[in-house]
Amino acid sequence: MLVLMDALRSAGVDFVLMRHEANAGIAAAVYGKLRGQPGVVVTTLGPGAANLMLPLSNSYLDQEPLLAISAQLPDDVPASHTHQRLPLHDVYQPITKYVAKITAQTFGEAVPHALTVCMNRPFGAAFLTLSAREALKPADAAPTRGATDANGGAAPSRKGNPREKAGELRGLLAKAKRPLVLIGLGIDQANATRIRQWVTGWNLPVATTPKVKGIVDETGANFVGVVGGMAADDLMCEALKAADLLIGLGLDPVEIDSAWHAELPIQWILQVENVGGIVPAGTQLVDHAPLLDALLGAQPPSTWPAPFREFQQRRLEKLNDRSGAPGVMWPGDIVQALAAVLPPETIVTTDVGSHKYLFGQFWPSREPQTFWMSNGLSGMAYGLSAAIGAKLARPDQPVLAAVGDGGFSMNAQELETAERVGAPFVTVVLEDGSYSLIKLAQAGKNLAPYRVDFGPIDTVKMAEACGVDGLRTTNPDELASAAKRAVERRRSLVIGVPVNDADYRRIF
Ligand SMILES: Cc1ncc(C[n+]2csc(CCOP(=O)(O)OP(=O)(O)O)c2C)c(N)n1
């Protein structure tokens, strides 16, 4: 790995030194997806490579393109040399699209192929190993470029006719009184404008899954809510049942932690298979761009005067159902205060926990690719690392990380990384002294809270220890003005906001 690092330096390829390989992998994958190319994470052998399980799993289930390269022992090391020897290829093969050794003979094939498969839809990960012995050998062949096609290099499959599919959809919509379009992870962000034009132009009620928040403007009148296990999920499931036509545009059940996707009749409009190679029975894949073009070229077959209005109102009421608990901020006020002052292009990342359900449902995303969470894997320690990757990929957009105090303590040290590499962002830590989502799950099973509370670690001092400004507040106006000021000054800021974990129950 040292040889590779030095070769990269000589070639003018810089890298970001992070403090934990899992964080590096998450940041790289988010960076990659925002830049339309695989992110690359490089680690040592043994423990460093073992720490890649979280980001590789996340790339697999959350469709984020990541090439991981770790060191490995040379092949000719005696078998008795077991120090730091792990069966890395065997371990990572099931969750990646390609594993291979980089050798002087294979590098010209292996590296371009690995980069290509990461960008095949559904996006995912590849894992390569490189031994010090091979790294020192002169290369045998010049690299060849991996072949890609319009679908990112995926094997061609027999696809449906987009015009016919458009006609079929129009026919179904003409008969529907309460249609609902569900947009999911399998869409191509390059079709964002077409998708917006279609659902807005036809005034179609629309819901999204968390990972494509922002594909439509959530402040629009036709936005019904976020499906896929966030806050207000019971209400969203009621809305799904109330629909008489569900159109799953790129809908991938990897984001859904209950069974409605298998129980309700859904018109699946998929252009590639879902995560894990799953295609719902009887579904023929169809390319979205020509399908949407065909729909856009036709008149809406009906009008739908807000058939989900009642659900939309009840959803927003939850945000204002204040408990009045003293000494804390109402979680709904955190979202509303920040959304009122941060510009629409702000990229929001969340960690995993109750706060993710809150932001996932209620953050009003307005622009595509401005919301990032781990939702297929749902792995804690995503939010802060994702914010670093996002800020490096889009330095001109403000970035906000919303994390719980549990998740924050898993990787707060990366605040120093962000400062060092000039990637400032605002972090809001929702402090409730507990793994509140787990506490809620215990309560849901009539179990007493057990081993879910932890002692305080001072968020502000942690920020300051990493060279970042910190502040604690329970005042929504102070929260909003501090976040706005930090964004305007392009400075990192960590804001600890005490919350009452029981308040989440009112919102869920
Ligand atoms: C790496 C990882 N470990 C454990 C879990 C299980 N888990 C899900 S949410 C959660 C609690 C999160 O607590 P915190 O970060 O404080 O957020 P809160 O729920 O309080 O908002 C845990 C332990 C997980 N999703 N990921």
C-alpha cells in the first residue's frame, strides 16, 4: 500500500487521510455518487481491510458506487504466516460485484473492470487487493478501459417498449381516482427533470423513498410524503392503502422495512433490477427516459384534485404536536428552524436513529441529490462521513449533518479531518443521552428501557477538541441564526440540541 500511495503521489493523485476506514469508505461512496463515478477507498491489509465491511455493505444495499482497494499478503508467503491473513475475497465477494487481485499481469483488466461494475445499475462496490510484491513489479500491459453502455455497462436485457408502457400507464391513470406515484432508489438522477415535469405537469400525487428525497420539490402541493419506514409511517401506509393505483417508479424495497411492497398491487416501472438482482414477478424492465418522454408528449388523462389532502394535512400536523417538555427543543422545531434559513441547495445527511426518521420524513428537500442517508443498510456512523464526502464533491453547496448523540460518538473525530481538508459543514447533534430508536422499539414491545441510555459526552467540547466551533441551544431562533451564519462564513459548526426522546413518539 505504501508503494501505491507513493505512486499516486508521483502521479499527482491526492487522497484524503481519514481516521477510520469505515468512515473513509462512506465518504468516498457519497463523493463518488455525487460526482457520477466510483469513489475509491484505500486501506491496509488485515484490520484496515476488515473495517471495510460497513461501507461495502452500505454500497451494496444503498446503491453507492465504491471501489475498495486493500493490501494483502503476497501469494508466495508461506502458509504458516497467518499474521493479519484474512480471506478477504471470500468475505467480500457476496456483497460486491467483483473481487480480484491486482497483479502486474491483471491490473490492466482488473482495475478498469472494477471501476465499470461499480457504475453498473444498481450501483455497488468492487473490492481489489494488492500485495507489496506485486506493487513493486513493473506493469506488463497498459490499462484498458472497461466498456460501458448507456446502462453503465450492464448486460443487455430484453426491455419493454417505452411507448407501449406509456400508453398502458395512461390507460390505468385514466381510470384512477386516487393514484400515487412512488419514486425510489432505482431511478436515474439524470431523469430528474423529466420526472418533475411529469408529476408536476400532470399534478400527480407523489411520494418518494428517503434516498431519493428531492427528486421532486417536497414543498409542492402534490407531494404526499416519504414512504419507507420514516416518521408518520402508519399514516403513510394508510395513504398507500387508500390509493387505487400505485406506480412504483424505480421503487426498490431495499428501503422498506415492512411488507407492503409485497402485499399491495404495484405497477412496477423499473429500468434495471433492484438490489440483490430482484425483479418483481411479471415485471418487464423498461427504460425510463423514453417512457417519460412519451408521457410528457401526451395530455394528462384525468385530473386529480388533491385526493390525499387529508393525509398531507395530518402529516404536517405531527410536526407541530409540541409536548412542551422543559429544557429541550421540540424535534419538529429543529427541522423547521433550519429549513427556514438554509438555502434549497443545502445537502442534508443524517445518521441512523430516531432523528433519521424525523429528518427523513420532514426535511423539505427541494432539489435532487440533496439528501443522504443509509437506508438499505441503515448503518450508524454514516451521517458525518457522508457530509465530508458530500462537501468534497460539492464544495459550493452548504452541507448539514443531522446526527444522534450515539452516532456522533462513533465518528466525531472525523471533524478534524473535515477541518484539515477544508470541507466545512454544520452538524446538529440531537442530544437525548440514549439510543432512542432502540428505546422506542423496546417500548413498542412493552419492554422496560434496558441498556439504551448512556452518560453524557459533551458535544461542544468534542467539537472544540477537533478544532471546530461548538454551541448548545434549546432556542430555535438561535439554532437557525447560528447555522445560517456558519454557512455564510463557510465555517464548520457543531450545534448540540437537547431533545426529549419521548417526544419522538408523538411524531412517529
Ligand atoms: C452500526 C450500527 N449499529 C447499531 C445499529 C442499531 N441502531 C439503530 S438506531 C440505533 C440508536 C441510534 O442512537 P442515536 O445515534 O443516539 O440516535 P437516536 O435514535 O437517539 O436519534 C442503534 C443502536 C445500527 N443501525 N447501526
